[in-house]
Amino acid sequence: MTEERATEIPNPCLFVLFGGTGDLAKRKLIPALYDLFRAGELSPRFAVVATGRSPLGDEGYHALAKASLDEFSRKKPDEESWKAFSSMLSYHVLDFSSPDADYTGLRDCLETIDGRRGTAGNRIFFLATAPEFFGRSVKALKANGLLDNQGPWQRVMVEKPFGTSLATARELNKEILTALPEENVYRIDHYLGKEMVQNITAIRFGNAIFEPIWNHRHIECIQVQSTETLGIGTRGDYYEQSGILKDMLQNHILQMLALTCMEPPVDLSPGEVQLEKIRVLSALRPFRGGDEESLVVGQYGPGMVDGQPVAGYRSEPRTAKDSTTPTFIALKAHIDSPRWQGVPIYIRAGKRLDRMVSEISIRFRQVPGVPCYSEFAEAHPDVLVIRIQPGEGIYFHMNAKKPGKGFQIETVELDYCQASRYTDNTPESYERLIFEAIQGNPAFFTGWDELERSWRYIESIERVLAARPTVYPNYAAGTAGPVAAEALVRADGRTWWKEAGE
Ligand code: BG6
């Protein structure tokens, strides 16, 4: 059952899930809601209405939700807690893809549940549908009086991708902002809900040993890597449209980069942090013709992952046999600001690679003068690694004297593993995001101006790639990616950061 809490969680709310039978709902959202419920972080006056096109009924939906929890929840539900959780979960058929979708029926249903559960008219509409329905759904909600924000509040959480280009993102944004004010729009980038992504700010600004040297005088290069062993699974339709640029780079990676490279904000309020992130994204040097050397894309062919043969991208369900969608990207970015002059930022992301890791590594310059000590000839530059996943933590790679006679330098590691200190798992990112949206905290969401800047940067990359088509597939699944990605860093005398022994 729900753990005891001293004070009641405020903000009664009715959580309306569009795309309630979809993959995201099953894998992430239902487990996140359940984990929040178990942790006692939902108001007792809370309810969920899942909507979808299938004629499931409450009972059918409960079966789907239970299966999702059995497979994906951190704690499997016992009978008592499942009974309590399912009692606040209902299902309503709504064909949001149809122009004639019955929103009056939805409104009646929500009002009935408001009355029954005391949810007070406060609502979150979570759009986890195919992106082409985002704008239409918001418009219809508004037209049917479901987004009036008169008294009780109504908020909309929008999944990614937010648009497919700068133009379509602008259009979608306009459509949404016609229906409700910016402060009621929560654009999701689930990486912002990750514990170690939030920790970037604490590590940077909370430590006298880092903040004063966080600049081009002391940092030689930065790497942001997010690699996966998974392929695209059954998401061929979506991935063909997005590819790695729009699936990972435009959002998750640029957000990590912005937090790593922003100037210290005036305070840590969402507005001030967002302002600084916007400045970084605006200062990202756009790619131009001639920058081809700094950009590598790839698409996986068949290969072996975890000892098992796996298909190439073009043989995955719902992809084109001659698809030119990239599943890998490596690039060298630059931020044209006084702080980051001359510091290359290497980015690498891809599917079906040899390891799953998301991390930011900061490589410091050698201490001036030290190279003249012959004993330091073998010394390595210090490296700070912020490990987002797996194994959240902080790792610092530095030089020290090897014990014993003589004076030999060796590399030692200071390794902080967050999971060993906090044995109770930290919340999943969706759990955090849903909680913050209910509390009305925009800190973990992406503002429009950030999105606009990221789209501009992505489009500059797309233009360069369009002028230089790549022959695919160009890496085997289960490998480190295209050979050219190694060459990209090697040309600068570097390698992709990887811990020794990995
Ligand atoms: C999603 C992408 O946004 O992020 C997926 O659509 C990707 O393709 C996923 O696998 C990665 O998220 P995480 O939390 O597993 O690192």
C-alpha cells in the first residue's frame, strides 16, 4: 500500500492520457503513475482516464495496465496496492485521429469523474499519441471547453517529437499557444527528468574545484555520448521520419550540452536556467558547406548484439529497403562564446552499437609547466565523467604517485556510484516529470525558445548531409559505429572517451 506521508500531497488532478494503449503508456507512463502512487506522491484526489481508439472498457484497460506493471514497473504490484491503484484508473474510447472525435463525450466523462474523485476540474492532458495528432487534439480540447483555465487549471504535456522541422515545430507551437498559455504547456524531454542530468548543475556550480576552471583556459575538450545497443524495435514508422538527428540529437543531447556549457544563471529558477540554455543553443556554430569532415552519419547493417544475430535497419519492420535514415551520428561542435573559444565538443549517438551508455566527459588541460618534469611524461589529462546511465555517478580520472620506491605517476580514479549510496532507486524520469507537471513546476521541461534554437542547428546539419549523401549501411550492428567516427576524433589526436577495462 501507499507509504505513510506526514502531509497530504496537494493538487488534486485528473490525468487524461491520450494514447493510453500505446507503447509509451505501457512501458513508461502507467509504471510511472503507479510508482508515484506507491510512493504516496499523488493526491488522494487523483484519477487517470486513459483514452484510445480500441473499444476496451475499464476492465480491458485494467488488464492492459496490470500486464504493463508486471513487465515494466520497478516494484511489481501486490494485490492490495493494485486494487487501490486500479480503482482510480478508467478508460474512455476516443478516436482522436478522426475530425469527428467525440469530445463532448470526453468532457462528460471527465466531469463525472471529477464529481466522483473530487479532482476539482484540474487536468493534465498527456499527449502520447502519434505526433501528427498533437495540434489537432489541443485544438479540439480548446473548442470543447476543456482548456479554459478559468479557476481550475488545465495543462498539456506534449511528448516529443515537437515538430519534424523548424517550420512544423513553429506551426505546432502556434496551434498550442492559441489554445493555452505558455506556462500551461509542458514540452517533454525525458532526459531532463534523469537524476544525473539534473545533477550537472550541482556538480558545476556547487564545487570550487570545477566552476572556476570550467572554461577554455582549463578544458581541452568535451564529449557527450549517448549510445544504445537496442535497435529501433517496432518503431519503424516513426524512426523513418526522425532518424538519429531528431530522435536523440535535437532534444536529449543538446539539452545535456546546454546544461554542461551554460553560463551560471542568476538563480536556479526555471526561467533563468532556460535563458542560459537558450544562449548556449544560440551560440552553437551552425554547420556549413565545407564542414563535412566534422560530421559522420551511419546506419546499421546486420550484426551480433549480446551474442545474438540481429537484423540491419533496412530489414526492421516498417522501414524502407533502401532507407537513407541515419541511426548514428558523430560530430564536432563549437560554441562561439568567450567561455568556449577553441574547445571542441564531440558528440556521438547511435542505435545498435557495442555498448549502452550516456555520459558527458570533460577533459582538462595539462597543468602548465608540469610537462617539464620528466616523471610526468606519462601523465594523462584529468577527466571528469558525469555518468547519466547506466550506473548513475561521477567519475574523476586523475594523476597520483604510484606507491613504492621511485617517483612514478599513475592514473587513479575517484568513483562515485550514486546507486550504491542511494539503494532505493531514484525515480524514473517520467515519474519525476509527471510529478513536477502536477505541481506546476516547469523546471524539467523545454521552453519554446530552446526548441527553436535546436531546430535551427539540426537544420544546418541536415543541409550539409543533403549535399553529401552517405552510402548505407556503413556499420555492423554491435560495433562502435562507422570507422569514419573514429577518424573524426583521431584527426585531432583524440579517442572517444571510454573507461579502461570497459
Ligand atoms: C527516446 C528515443 O526519446 O529516448 C529512443 O525516442 C531512445 O529512440 C530513448 O531509445 C533513449 O532513452 P533512455 O532513457 O533509454 O536513454
